[in-house]
Amino acid sequence: METLQVDKQLIDRLFANDATLTTDDLGIEPEPHRGLILKNNTDSSALVMIQSDLSLKPIKQKVRIDNILPKAAEQTIYMIQLLNSNLPLVMATGPAGTGKTLLSIAAGMHIVLNSEAKQTKLILCKNLSEVGNHRIGAVPGGLREKIDPYLACYKDALDYYLGDRPRGMLDALEAQEIIEYRPVNILRGASIRNAIVIVDEAQNIAKADMRTICTRIGEDSRMFLLGDIRQSDESHGGSGMKALLDSHLIRESSLVAHSNLLINHRSELSKLLDKALE
């Protein structure tokens, strides 16, 4: 998340009750729902989010999703975006270990288990691409058995979110089709309503395929697109996720939010190896 150096007077104005600051006051691009850290040469700092009207809102209160607390300012902003029911599309980029999948699962579960929410189903999608040139080959069984090897990231996040909740809760949610798993390549022709759709490893989805997926989102549905652009294997037609991120229509839309998470919280070893292999 970007940090801007500003005058102390600007931060003081930001917290004044009658003051309204906008992106023009900072001289930055008008990107709604973007998070920023404002700092000056003293100890003053502020975490702010750009609103739909391009005004700056200071984030004063702690944010949590059930048992999940943010570990950094960038996660706080991302959690606010995820919980904003007026944002049909939330995108998260960044390396492994930054919390993209866990926070998305936590928000998705929190929303669909809320009886007042418009979204009643959590659809977890995965692009069935594999690392490098090695392939696991054909997998026996039905659709679920065939996609199970690709669902580990979701399973880990669901287990962490559910924590001490009763055993069998995940099985019950799957049986009631509150949680559903779909490979992205079978979404063509679907019209998804009243659902949270999470697409992990979205950087590996071609531009044409991304268009097919995104246009499936119907009434009262929301989509969370997650990916690490550095790990894109898509060479034919370009990465659809990168195309969205590069689009000025997306950057300036009040319907879309994007967070670039940079801090690896998984382990010191994971952080070290990711840095060494840049």
C-alpha cells in the first residue's frame, strides 16, 4: 500500500470534524476505495481510504471479521473493501502469505452466514492450471474428485476460519450447497445470482476467459479476484487480471476496489525465499 509524505497540517485537517479533503488535496489519481498511509516528518500518520465521491476518510476504528484480525494496515483496508456490500468487485494482488485467500474466505463466510445479507452462497472457483510443465494427469471420479487436488488453498483457509466451531460444519455447509466449488472453465453460460464468488490464482486466467467469468456475475452477487501477477503462466492473449488492473475504467470505477498486499505473514522462511527468488 502506498505511503505519501504530507504536511502535518493536512493530517490535522483530516481529523477536523468540519474538514473534507479529496484526492485533489493530495495531487493523486482519483481511484475510489483505494487505501493510503499519510505520514509526515513528525510522528503524525493516518490511514485513509478514498471514498466513492473521492473524499478521504480516516480509518479510526479497528476492523475484524469474526475471529480474524488484520496484521497490517494493508489488511485493514482490504477487509473494509471485502465487507463493503456496495462493491461488486474486489481484487487483491500480492505475493503468497499476504492473506489474500484467508481474508476473502473469512469475509465470504461472514457474509453468507448473515441472515440479512443478499448473498446466500459462497462459490469457490479455481483455474485448473498447474505449476510449470508437469501435469498430474487424469484424475478418476466425478467433478468434485477431479478438482479436489486444486482446492487445498480454500480448504486451509476454511479450516482456519471455522476454528473451534462444531466438527462437521463444513460438510453440512457443502451438503446444503451454501459452499460450492467450481472450476472456472465450466462457468460459461452460467448466471450467478445472490452469491459471493471467489476466484483464486486469477492471474493465470486469459483475458478472453476472464471476460467470460466476469460477465457471469448476476443480480446481488459479488466477486473477489485474487492473484500474484508475478506468478502468471498465461502467455496466450495476456493475463485477464492484469488487463483489469491496467484499465482506467476499472481504476476509476466506484464499483471496484483493489488492494496490493505486500507483507508476507506466513513465516520468516517464506518471506526470505520469496525475496531470494525475485
